[in-house]
Amino acid sequence: HSNTSFSSRSAVVGTGAKAGVGVWFNHNHPFNVAGPVEGTPTNNNAEIQAATRAIQQARLAGVRRLNIHTDSQFMISCITEWIRKWKRNNWMTTNGGQVKNKEQLMILDETLQTLDAVKWTHVRGHMGHEGNECADALARSGAAM
């Protein structure tokens, strides 16, 4: 069966920068996630970790097909376009540089293989989209942990 997950992130830049991960399934849902980003607290790292957590939570709930709504076009492009080329190219970019967030992307790619299907849906951030706003609130509280 299918389930919908909204993943988002929040980052606070500056001295002692922190970022959080937020995953929202529904109001008061037991699989909602709010937590700090592991490693470098960047927006992209947070987005990758949020998507990974959404898939892990779905798997725990017995979901095999997942629709992830995210406001990160970067995240969607990483998974649907660029990752295949990076893997073929030994995780190097087309201009010969190392792929940023390689370790987190490898974990996400491996986690994706545990579900039958994942659909990526882009939503515009901070436009009143309920799931995105709720995931963002979870991410902000995760950054404060």
C-alpha cells in the first residue's frame, strides 16, 4: 500500500551552526521525525538525511511504496538524475571533483533499495503546503536538540 511522507529540513547558519531533520506523515503520527543532522549541518545534508529517515520510517510501518514530498529540487535531482552518473564515475562530478555529501547519498541510495517504489514530488516551500510546513516545524525543533 502507498503512504505519503513530507520531508523537509531547517538550518541555522552562524556560530555553532545547527541543522535539523523533519519528516511528517500526519498529525501526531508515531513515525514523524524531529532530530538533529548528523555530520556537517548544511541544508543539502539535512535534505538527504530527511529523505533517508522518511524511507526508514516507512519501512518500519510496512510501507512498500512511498511518495516523498519535498521542497528541495536539489534532493530530487540527486536521486532521479545525477546519482546514476556519479556511481558510474566513481563518485566524481563531471568536472572531476568529489561529489559533496557522498557518504549521505550512498546511505540514501542503499535505503531506497529497501522499498518497492519511491515517487518524488516537488512542493514549493513556505507557500502554506500543510505537510511541508509541518515537516519544517519538526526540522526546526530537531535543529534545537
